[in-house]
Amino acid sequence: MIGTFAALWPWVLLGASGAGGPADAPVVFSRSFDEARPLDGAVAGDGVRIAPGAGRSGSAALVVDRPASAGAGSSNATWVLPVEDLRGKRVRIEAYVKADGVAKPPQPWNGVKVMLHTKGDGDDWPQAAVDVGSFGWSRVSLTHSISDDVKAAELVLGLEATTGRATFDDVRIEVVPPRRAVASAGTKPDPRHGPGRLRGAMIGTGVDADDLRTLARTWGANHVRWQLLWGGFPNGPADKASEAEYDRWLDGELDRLARLLPVCKAEGIAVLIDLHTPPGGRDVGANVMGLFRDPARQEHFLKVWERIVRRFHDDPAVWGYDLLNEPVLGMLPDGVRSWPELALDAARRIRAIDPKKAIVVEPAPWGDPGGLDDFEPLPGIDGVVYSVHMYKPHAFTHQGVYDKPTGLTYPGVIEGRAWGKEEVRKALEPARRFERDFGVPIYIGEFSAIRWAPGTSARDYLRDVIDVMEEYGWDWAYHAYREWPGWSFEHGSDPKDDRPSASPTDRGLLLKSYFDRNKKDRR
């Protein structure tokens, strides 16, 4: 749920497999900092230096210092990259980083920077997720698709809006080979559910039986994404909870789910159980999940799914299991599985109990469509559905959230790019491509636009997103029903009015027009 906070860079990504590229992958940039002139071609700010002996093996390294006495600020080394080698390509950036006393920055995208900056019709700033504070040598990586229209590109290493010291070594950018055509170990399509197609909404944690009946009878939805959410998002009590405390919370949520599943069954609502809050929660700031810090939390995660599946595997109202909401990885310590590895382990344990219900998997980071470009189907597991969340362009969908600028209209120029239905289609193309490449089903687990977007902008955006999903035959869940009022289709466009509208909103009527198709599907 990119939901009720402003975050977030849908482009922050630790390489999905954790492995580097092929040895013969074209190298666009490489620095060990042992070169005779390693800063040639770079623009270096204050505090940037080459330090002999500071590298991983006693070699030289790039050091960026910003003393606390200077106050929070930015200092970087920036290299211009050969843009002609990058256009239309996927690239992988890898670097080794260590930090000493890097202060918590004001925004999660500030701090230690291992970042690309590309300029085309609009600017893009994909960057690796790097911790703050102090840590030893750690490998970070990101994979990113460069647009065909990019006119300039640069690599940025350093510090932004913070103080402390960051040290960089063995930095490499390489072009990732073209995607494989067909998976050698693809999966069968998802087990089909009674309604045929799923059109519904993610629901708030306070939804009761009457709310579910209203969603089904008044609005016509036949699906809910049932979030198991502890407190807020992205941070909440799970960030610091013990295993026993987490399990007590989960028991209560599962009891509530069990009480309301008969209502869902009676109303023809197919339920996807979404582990919105996993063991370990998320770091404050970087939003890296605790799952990817500690092997013990990963074992707890696997046990949690065994508990859930044992309890609900034979409930006819449950369609499937959404393993992890919007995964975000950071720097993987030794012994910690990558997300694809952990997802595969979870899927195997689920299939040992329940061979039929759908298993839904979202890519890192944040369930962003582009994450599927660096993901592979889980090998040997049938009935897996691949899910992404659609909040592009983020500046539009989240305007006014956490003080983001407002007044952005759709269709229109947003962050230098003209956005309309075709741009929406392009934003979802990684999911479409993944579907074509591997013959697997796609599910859009979240999409939305803030209700106070100017005029009919929110409605128009939702219409275009849904039209593309309907064209592709994808199941989907709107974000969100009776959760935070900012996303509510039952509330009007005044951000100061948190009361439901006395008459249906244009967004509500639009959604209902698509929900009404569920009736036709059942005939």
C-alpha cells in the first residue's frame, strides 16, 4: 500500500537474485579507484577524495565526508555516462559501500547515494536502497530500464541531505542481456475462481459485515484484498515487536478474518489474504523490511504462512495468499535470502498444505511494474499469480499526501512528461511483457488516485488504468474501500471533508460501471 504515505520511489531495487550479470555483459562504467586517475571525467564536490588503503582489500576507495559541524548537506561525485550505450537498455549497477555515522536524512530517498540520473522527456532518479548509520562493507545493486528517449545520463555517488562518511569501492555498470523468451519451468495459470473475473477493492482493517455487504450489493464488487495490517503503514508496532507479540496480533487478525469469511462467501466475494505487515516490519526512513535483515525473521515469516494456510486452506471464500505486500530489500547480510528465494520457500511450504489456491507474488521494490523486469517465475510451483501496484505517475496519484505539491491534472504534463492513456499503458508494459514471456496471470493488487486531484483528473486516471487492465483481462483491486478517506471513492474532492458524499462521486460511479461487469461474467 503505497497508500497513506508519500514515498516512494518505485524504483528503489536491490537486484532480485542478488547475483551479478553474465561475464560477457557489456560494461558501461567501471571504477576500482586504483586507476591512475579515477576521478577523470567526474564532477567532485567538497569532501570527495580518493583514499589509498580505504578499500575492501586495502586498495584505494572513494570517500565522501560531510562533517556534522558543517550541517546536513550534499556532496557527490558525478560521472557523465555514454548515453548512446544506454538507450532502451536494462542496466545493472553494483557497488560496495560502507558508512560511518551517516545521520538519518529528512526523506527516505536522501542519504547515501548510488544513483542514476537520466534525462529524457522527464527526469528519472533510480537508486539503490542503502542504510544510514554505520555499517561495514556491503554490496548494493539496482537494475533499471532506460527509456528510448533518454538524452543524458549520469552516475552519482555520495551523500545527500545528511552528514557522515560514505566509502565506495568496485563500482560497475553493465547492460543486462535481453530477456529470455519463454520460461523453461513456467507455471500453470492460476486456479480459476467461481466469479470468473475478479474486480474489487482492498479493504480497511475496520471493515465489518455490513461494509462487505454494501461493497457487494450496492457497488457490485466480487473481490477483496484483505490486508493483515498492524497499526499504520509503512511503519507500525511490528517494527520493534518480538515474535510472540507479533503472533498475538496475528491471532487476533486471523480470528476476525474467520468471523467474516462466511459473509464473503454468502456475498460472492473472493478473498485474497494479504500479509501487509510481515514479521520485523520495516525500517523507519529506508522502509527496508526486517525480513531482509535477519534470517530468524525469515523463518518466522515461513511459519506465519504455514499457520495461515493450515487455517484457511479449505475455506471456499479464500481465493489465495498474497505473500508479501510491496517488498523492499536493502543490503542483504550473510545468511539472508533474497526475495525470490524466500518467496519460493514460502510457496513450497504453502503447496505442501494447499495445492490449489492461488499464490500471489509481488516484485521488489514496492510491487512496482518495473520490478518484473528483474524477476523470474517461481520454478516448479503451479498456480502462481504475479501482482503489481499501479501508482504512476506517483507525483499525480499522491499529490497532497505528506505535503507533496498539488494541482497536477490528468491527462496532462506531469514532471516533464505528457501523461495520458498511452503513458499508462507504457507504465504497465513490464507486467504485460512478463505475462507474454512466461504465460502467467497478472493481478493488479492496488491502484488509485487521490480524491482531491483537480477536476475530474482522478476519475479520468482511474478510467484509463482500468481500461488497460480490462483490455488485458487482468483481475484487479482498487485501493481502497473504507480505509483512509484520501483514497475513498465514497468521499468527495474536498480534502478537508472526511464525511462520505451524500451522492455517488464520479469515481464511485466509474468503479461501479466496471463492477457491474461481474454480473455479466456470472451468467
